[in-house]
Amino acid sequence: MSEAAIPEAEQRAVGKFLRRMLPILVLMLLVNQMDRTNVGFVQDELRADVGVGATAYGLGAGLFFIGYALFEVPSNMWLERFGARVWLTRIMITWGAVIVAMCFIHNVWMFYGLRFLLGVAEAGFFPGVLLYFTQWLPDSSRGRASAIFLGGSATAYIVTGPITGALLELHGAGGIAGWRWMFALEGAFSILVGFIAGFFLVSRIQDAKWLTPEEKDALSEAVARDKQARDRAPSVSRMKLIFHPQVAVLTAVFFAMALTGYAITFWLPSLVEEIGGLSPFQIGLLSAIPWICAVIAMYTMSHFTDRAPDRRPYLAIALVLSACGTFLATLGSPWFGLAALTLAAVGGKCAATLFWPMAQSGLDLKIAAPGLALVNSLGNLGGFVSPTLFGYLKDTTGSTNGGLYTLSAASVLAVLGVAFVRHTNRGERTGSGGEVAVTGEPVAGEAR
């Protein structure tokens, strides 16, 4: 539906939602990304103070994704039962409490347990917000909201390093280690934002005091029409989806992308530290460089590829860049390694931007929504495999080069997988709501 054809009351209601709800949701996502990845900046401190070696660190970093995967679906079910205001607020407050608890870690088993609990606490936040969008926005407006929301993830990669590095500079204040200050303060901030969100979020359209009765009715009718269209789609069992050729190929490609994305996220600070002579704040600033370049490249590439008839060649190029970056990071000085990982981050971010629109258009309508959800769930297990593998290889070989070679190989195999992804012209699959009608729901990956 073109914007001109959308009723004026509906347009006003959508605009009010974007102005009032999206800022707090973006802030929540930014804090979410910071809290799940801040452990990457304290690897050496955990080894010195708690005895968490490289293998244990990698396993603990990855255990987050096991807890997240196990409770993602139940969490979304509870969100529908209790409403977004209660459930999203609960998610944020409890994950903040787990982060605060991490400042009291005194052995490896506490580290394992709290990382797993952090995944349990965070489970369902990202897909829960996307589900929240389906309850408030029609298909024709949801793509814009999802794009703005995902911008918070890109920003998080840039600000996490400097903020976390600055907090680590508190080392010794009050006789407390800097890494304990970092967990305590970032966790407390998460709890504060969670309570603030409880005052801003509104679960149901009819409960919004800032909408007029006309706007409530227009928006409710638009959302109801889209829901009826989704409900008419036939259901498909998860087991059948697992063995569907296109779902399997997409899952394999996304898994390879997640391997690289999360390996860089959790190990980049330690690789930057090898430069030597840097303060925690300087390490944080340098760790932001790859993500700044990646975000710029991501938005630049999306500008040129949004109207491309076939995204597969561009995705293949992005994956090749990622493979080259991780391979080159094994050569030369730490400064050269930082430049190489910047190239890998650019390739990974651009690949993620290209992958999901291509995946949406490549699946049949009857399996698109559950198929993409399955791709996201299984593919994100790369977040468990890559840090665990890196930690094991570093302890057994004394170097992360083996892990970087593995990432390069995975990206190359993903390039081959892209050739088997089905290509469908956009005009063949769009409904009344445009290309977003492919899935009926905004599904976006978390390999961000």
C-alpha cells in the first residue's frame, strides 16, 4: 500500500508510535548489546583475578547463546500473555541484575553460571520487540521501525568499547578492581533503564493515552487486517523446516556469518591489547574503529543494493572480504591485525545487511515466517561455537591464528552456499504491503 493510500489517522498514529516508543526501545537494544559483549574487554582481568583461562573464557562467552536459544520461544509466549510493558521491562531488569552479580565472580563456575543466566534473562528481548511491532504497526510501516531499531545495534558496537574502557579506568577506586566496577555500573544502568521503560511502554493500542479515539481505531483495524492475513497462512512443523533445502542452505550461510561476527565481538579487545602500552580506555577506542568503518560501509552498500535485481553477488563479495580480513589478521603486526579485522568487520556487517532481505525473498510464503525464525535460532548458535573454539585453540596452541583460519574457511564455504540460495524477482513475491509482505513479520538476524 502506498503512503498516499494509507488513511491519515493511521499515519498519525504510526508517527506518534515511532516518536514515543522507538527511542526507548533503541536505548534498550543499545544497552542489551553492551551487556552481552562487555565481557570481551575483561578477559585478562578474569584470568588474573579469577583464574578464567582462554578455554574457560570462550566457553563462558558462548554459554550465553545456549541459555538464550533454550528460552527464546517461551519468552515470546510469555510476552503475548503479560504484554510488552511488563515482559520487556522484566527482561531488562533481570539481565541488569545478572550483570551486577558478575562483579562478584570468584571462580570459573560462577562465570559459567552467570553467563548462562544472562542468556536466559535476555532471551526473547530482540524477537520480543519485533513481535511488539506486529502488535502496533501494520506491514506497510513495520520495515521502517525495524530499520530504526536495528540502528541501535550498530551504534552499540561503536560506543561499547569507549564506555567500557572508561569504566575500567576506575581500577583501584575504593579498593575495587576496574572490571568489577564495570559490571556493577553497567548492570545498574540497565536496571535503571528497565524501570524507566516501564513508564514509557504501552502494551495495547487502546491503552495509549497519546492517541485519539480515531487514531486508535484506524491503527487497530490496520493491524487486525495484517494479523488475519498471517493467520490464514498454513502452519509447517519445525522438523519439516529443518530438512527444507532452502532453509538448510540459509541456516548454513547465517551460521558461518555468526561465527565471524561473534568471534570478532568477543576477541577483538584482546587482539587490540597485543599492540601493547595501551590503557583500557585506549583499547576501547581502538576496538570501536572496525565497527565505525563497518557501519559506514553497511549503510553505503545498502544504498547501492536496495534496488539491485539480485543481491547474491554482493553478498558473496562481502563474505569474501570477511574471509580475507580474518586470514590477513594472522599476518604482520598487531596494528596490521587491527586493519585486517576492520576489513573482516566491514564484510560481516555488509553481509548481514544483504542476507536477510535476500532470505526473505528466497523462501515460499507458506514457510517464510517460521523458516526465517528457525534460520535465526540455529544460525545464532555460531555465537556459542566461535568463542569456545577460539578459547580452546588459544590455550592449546598459544595463538588465535587457528580460529582465524577457521573463520576464513567458514566464510569461503558460505560463499559457495550463496550460489544455492534461491533467487526470486521481487515483483513476483510482493503483496499489497510491498516486499515486507513476504514474511508477514519482521524477522531480522542477531548476528549484528
